[in-house]
Amino acid sequence: MSGLFRVSPYGGSQVTEGIYSYTCDAINAMKWDRIAIVGVGLIGGSIGLALRQHKLAQHVVGIGRNSTRLSRAQDLGAIDSTTTQLDRGVADAELIIVCTPVQQIPDFVNQVAAFAPRGALVTDAGSTKEAIVSAIHDPLPNEVVFIGSHPLAGSEKQGVEHARSDLFDGAICVVTPTASTPPSAIQRVSQFWQELRAKVRVMGPEAHDMALAHTSHLPHLMASALAGSLDPSYHELAASGFRDTTRIASGDVELWSGIFDQNQTALLEALARLIQELETYRELLSQSDMEGVCKMLTRAKRNRDDLGS
């Protein structure tokens, strides 16, 4: 995203490229008549549970390909009704949230726009943004507007069985408009996530992808590499430190391979920086330079402590 655009969220604000806190003086809860969730797994199910807990929508419909899983989501209270037919599911929806693996999001958004009411708002929950935005038609038909979202919340566990109504409480949700995104869409999507108790930040898609390559995608790659390098004969000795460090390696393989594929450029840059850090450790250790190692460890400790708990 480049240049400057203005929005007036709750009394006036100015948004520039990069990251900022989308705050408001007072939120008058936005009541939606009908919201559709495409893909009712952990994230989609948690959105549905939060919507129902906070009474933000009259009706929440879950859309998916597996009727058994959809029925399970309905039984758990995440949605009010279900359908396996995308056109029927979004026909009357004011807001549609696509919660599928990232590689499927553009196709779903483009299809949704053909069936949704004129002027409907579409967002997603994908962990990449630039590839998604570039593959979505602009403009979409029927005056449908898409604006990307990425709630930084989740788990290595999968499925609606692990959904929680409080999953987004206090979590960051990044909203990723482009230069052509209407300011009103930024306001509405930002308020939607705030009403799910998330803290909203606004970034351009490219800036989002670079940041998440370092803070999310690289850590998953690291955890997977570390878990993959463990000799099976050491499994019994892998205590809490190893298990905590590699926990996220248990995440959905299809989902994460799609993320790595869509964010290759930024992830390779982040990986190169990590490799340089590891090479420094190797050089210091090979020279028995423990003073240098201590400096590296101290800098890392400071960075980690600054993150808080």
C-alpha cells in the first residue's frame, strides 16, 4: 500500500501506510442481520461463537463442503444454520468471512461476489495477504467490497471442536486495505473485529506479509525443522523445553504449506536473516568464543523480554 488515505473512524482519524492502532472513543455495537462464514473450523467456529455470545448478528450461517462437520458446528452453537451451497449461503448476507486455507481464499471471494447482495462486505482470516489481494478481481461485481483481515489468534489444534468464543479477546487483528479500499469498509471491518474483542491494526498487504514472515511463518518453519531433525532415539528425552519450542509444528500441514507457498519471498528473506544468526553462533562456538556467545544470548534475551509474557 502506498500513499495516504483518510478514514474517519468514530470521530476522525488519519491513516498512513504501515501499522497503527485503530482505536475509537466509543463503540456503538454494529448489529448485523445475517453473517455468512465460509469454512467453520477453529477460526470460523470461534468467530461464530463470539458473534453469538456478544449478540452481534441475528443469524449466522455456516458454509462448507462437509455437511457432517457443519452439523457438528451447529450442535456446538457456532452457527445458526448450515449449507453446502455457496450461492444460497451468501445470498442475504451483509458480511461474509472466508476462513479457508489461504490458497482457496481468492476463488471463494470471487465466487461470493457473484451471489452476495449488492454492496456486501467480504473479509477473510488468512495468514497471507499480497497473493490473495492480487488474485481477487478488482473491482468485484455487484459493488461487493473485499478487505483482508488476519486475526493473530489460533492454535496448533484443528477443527470446530477447539473453537472458543474468547479466542480473539485481546488478540491483534491486522486489517489490510489497499489504496482502492473505501474508507467505510475499513471502518466497518475494523469495528467488527473490535466487537469480537480484538485489537485492530491496519497495514498494507505487503507490509503485513513481511512482518508475518518474521513473526509467524518463520517460527513455524523453525519449529518444523527442529522437530524434523530430532532422532527418534531421543524422543524419551525431549522434555518441556523441546516440546514447547516445537508445539506449533503440529499445525495443519496443508494450511502451512499454502502459507509458505504464498509468502515465499518474504519468508526467504526472514530465513536468510535467521541463517545468518545461526552462522554467527556456529562461528563463535567453533572458536570457543563464549564472550561472544554471551553477547548473542543477552541480546536475544533482551528482545524476548521486551515482548512480555
